[in-house]
Amino acid sequence: MNILAISGSPRPARNTASLMKLVIECAKTYASEVNTMWCNLNDMTYSGCQSCLACKDPAAKSCVRKDSLAFVLDVMLASQAWVIGTPVYMGHVSGQLKLLLDRMYGFTGPNGEKRLPAGKKVVVAITQEADEECHTDLGEQIASWLSRWGLETRIIRACSMPVAAPAPEFSQAVKEQADVLGKWLVTP
Ligand SMILES: Cc1cc2nc3c(=O)[nH]c(=O)nc-3n(C[C@H](O)[C@H](O)[C@H](O)COP(=O)(O)O)c2cc1C
């Protein structure tokens, strides 16, 4: 199966990317053929939604803007599972990820019809410096938006992850949850 990993963190090997990799490594232990395409949004040049509404043309299949996000949106349409990662920035997803979420507007057609094929699964991996009592509703908020496109979404959150720590260390509870979600991601 094909997993698309989309990281909204500017740091390719720190907390968020490590959490995403943990989930994907766990997924690989439950399925023999897992192909991962990794995408660091921070390395790409793209804009946010321009509200041009060209995506609402019945002939469009998604956002029509031809910058480097166009390829990512195409792969989102084609892959069976996504792992989306973000650090919490000022209480929300990173700006890099927010622009992508806005561009997903084109995954809905002119009459509200869903253009994403049904059955896709998504794990959203969130890391934050604050403890688990903070930002409790962020994951639910993202999952609720993704459900509008018919996406089945699960959240994994690693809290108390300082931005200045030399290397990420995950709690046993996070490791166990990564295992559960990795299995869920690749189980039909
Ligand atoms: C610009 C900026 C804003 C941040 N805002 C928050 C925040 O609102 N709440 C929080 O708990 N952590 C916040 N953090 C900390 C990061 O979310 C956290 O350390 C995260 O794990 C870093 O992920 P990374 O290693 O992938 O960059 C912020 C960090 C930065 C750089």
C-alpha cells in the first residue's frame, strides 16, 4: 500500500518528523508492502488558496493552481493513506500545513460533492512543547475538517516536546499509540 507522509514542520529530522516516522515504521511491521512518499512542505514553493473558485468548475478534479503543491494534491488523491504531521505553532497547525489544508478546498466540487475517493485513512501527528492539557482540541478540530471529505482520521499527539531539545524522546504511551495507529493505517 502507498502511504503519503506530509510534514508541516520546517525541521526534517526533529520532533514532528520523528513521530511521523514512528507511526510509519509501526505500520510497516503489519503489512508486507508499504511504500512511503515523503513530502516536506517547507522545501516546496507554493501559495495559499487564492479563492479563484476555479476548483468549482465541474471539470476540475481539485485545486487548479500549478505550483509545487499540485503534485502533492495529486498524490493525495491517489494514495490510500496519509500521515500528516505538524508542530503546534501559536496554538494551531504550522503555516506550512495551513496553506495545504486551504488548498484542499478543491477536493469538494461545485455542489459539495467529495472528489476524494472513499476509504482513505489519515493519521495526524501533532507535537507540542506544552503538556497534554494544552491544545487538547486542535486534533479534534483537524479531524472534524478532514471528515468533511470522508476521511477517517486518527490523531497522535506527543506533548512536552521542547523545541530546543537535542533529540526527541517519546513516552511509552506515545510509542504504544503509534503501534496501534500504524496497524490501523494498513489494516483494510
Ligand atoms: C514558532 C513556534 C511556535 C510554537 N508555538 C507553540 C505553541 O503554541 N504551543 C506549544 O505547545 N508549543 C509551541 N511550539 C513548540 C513546538 O510546537 C514543539 O517543540 C514541536 O515539537 C517542534 O516540532 P519540530 O521539532 O518538528 O520543529 C512552538 C515552536 C515554534 C518554533
